Amino acid sequence: MSMARSPETRTRAGPSNHLVHRAILALVSATLLAQEPPTIRTNAPLVLVPVTVTDRNGKSIDGLSVDDFQVLDEGVRQNIRMDTSDTVLAPVALAVVIQSSGISEAELQRIRRVGGMIQPLVIGNRGQGAVIAYDTEIRVIENFTSDSTKIRTAFEKIDPRTIKSGRLIDAIAEAVQMLETRPEGYRRVMLVLGESRDRGSKMKLPQAIELVQRAGVIMYMATYSAAAAPWITRPEDAPPLPGGPDNLGGIAELLRLGKTNAADAFARATGGRHLSFLTMNALEETISRTGEEIHSQYLLSFVPASSKGGGFRRIEVNVPSRRDAIVRARPGYWADK
């Protein structure tokens, strides 16, 4: 899903006033509720299903109860529970994965300026965030922390390395391993800021998707076009053209665009979202929308029935009481043998 925005870029540094107000409200709400303990209590294996419910205009539908939901596991209706407190209080473990290729320099100029939005708007008062950069290498710029200043500084440290390489899939796989170290009870979320297609990963897309699904990670893909960015960027901020002065790099870019759109695949496979941006305004709005969605989700859970075999089990979430509802949730989970 892409969002149309004005081609004009902003010259100011930092988010707009209405986004700052949202950040303050989010922090106040989280602080007031922080003393309430989560209410999910069980020793049995659970399948956790964060669910986003919106109307056809994209506005969140609030006030639903557990009786409004229907969850099917391989076509069989499940006994579910919903914890409204956990929807707000279950802390978020967020891995931010940022492309640092030289070809991305135009967008890196914008990305460096939004690090201060991550903790208040996306992670929340009780969550943790880590920052990873990728090009030919995958580098952990900042390990998990709740310190907004460290997260903002990590964004500012990211510099371009090689011109075109961007090992998106390999970086996602490493971020999954980091998220798996977080304590139980955390919601595992990944925010990727980069191109929608991979540039040189060793791991294949299906293998990475399985890793993400097994870890229960929700993927939010915020992507841009490195080819389009220079057209709305000041000349001094623009990266070198792919391939240098000849046209071979341009031809390679056209061929690469025929590859699988990894961003779409990860978003669909995890119940997340794929948003696009080119301008500063669109980038700020993308981060804001991601945070609002994460903190307005319903958290459903059920105990799966025993299965004779392992493998991927498909689940389906419906809201029969609201025919206008658009529901997004993970499409399934991996069962142990």
C-alpha cells in the first residue's frame, strides 16, 4: 500500500507539531497504565494473534469484544480469549532495519531525522528497540534499549557504504535472531526502512519468511524507490547513479525490478503492512501510522489442538458482527511435530 504525497520535501529538522503531540499522549497513556499487570496466564503453548481491524477508510474500529471475533485453525473454530489490557500494555520489542547502501543516500538524509519518533510513537513507554543497518554487511548500530536518545543517535550514525548492495533478506534474518532473545510476553515487531527488493542476500526469501513466521514477528515494510528519490532531492544530497557514467547500471536496475517484491511478501506473511514514502512528510506519516496500528491492535490467543504432524497451520480471523471490517492478522503458525 502506498501513500501519495506532495513531491516537496521539508527543510526543517524533526517531526511536525501534531506528531509531537501524539508522542506526548502516547507516553502519558502508557505511564498511567504501566502498573496494570498483563492478564494472560497459562502454562500451555499459546498461539498469539495480534489483529488489526479497520473500516474501509482505514480508521481503526474500537470497542470490539471477544464475542465479535472468530478464529479458525485449519478451518476449525477455536476457543479464543482477548486481553484488552495486553493490547495496550504488552511491551513491544522492535527491530528497526535500515538500508545503508550508497544508492539510498537521498532517503538516508530523511531517515536520520526521524529516530526521535521511534521510542514514543512505535515502541512505547515499556518497550525496547534495536537498530540494524545493512548493505554488503549487516551491522548492529544499537542493541535493544528503551533509551530514546540512544535510538535517535543510532539513526544519526548510519552512513552509506557500498553503492548498490543491500542484503535485505539476510538483515531480516539476523534481526529475527535478535528478537528471539527478548523475554516472553513481548510483541515482536520489525520495521524495515529500505527498498522493496533484495540486493545480494545469501538466504532465500521462502527460508526467511519461515524464520519470521516461526518467531511470531509482525513485519512493517516502509519502502522507497532509490531510482525516484534523486528527482525530488537536492543535487548535493543525491547519490551516484547506479553503474557509473554508462548505462549498464541502469539496465541492471531494470532487470532487478523484475525480482520478487520482498516487502509485499513479508507483510502478507506476517499480517503486517507495506507502506511507501519518498518525502519527509510521508516518512513521518508512515512511522506515525505504524505506531498507531501497533498500539490499537486486539491481542487474541488460543491453545492449539494437538497435531499428528508439524508444519504450517493456516489460521483465519473474522469479525462477523462488522461486515465493513477489514481484518489483518498473521496467516498461520508453525506447529511442532
